[in-house]
Amino acid sequence: MWVRPGEQRVVGECLAVARQCAGITQRDLAAPQSFVSAYENGQRRIDLLEFLAIAEALKADPLAVFAKIVERRSE
């Protein structure tokens, strides 16, 4: 029941797509920019509350982003 290698990267990639669709840069989203880069590259895990805060900042539907994560995770 543990996270498999690469799954955290899927979370980051889906959030990166949502950020890009919103037309927001990593630097505009958070200071320091390295925080965004780390989770988008799968080098840092984010918890549920961070996920919701990120989606809110992107004005993205968290359920839609989560559904994409679930879809990509099963590939």
C-alpha cells in the first residue's frame, strides 16, 4: 500500500499542466520557486491540504486535477 516509484511524479506533472493551463509561472505561484519545481518534478510530496491550496491558487477544479492523477496513475 505504499507509493510506487514514479507515482509522485504523476502528481507533479498533473499540477504542472494545471499551472500551465492557468498561464501561471512557477515563480508567480510560490516563493520560493524551488518549492513548485520540487513537487512538479516528483522530488517532493505534497499533502492533501497543500494540493487543495495549489489548485485554489491556480483556480483549477481540484476534483478534475485529482481525476487526471488517478487516470494517469493507472496507466
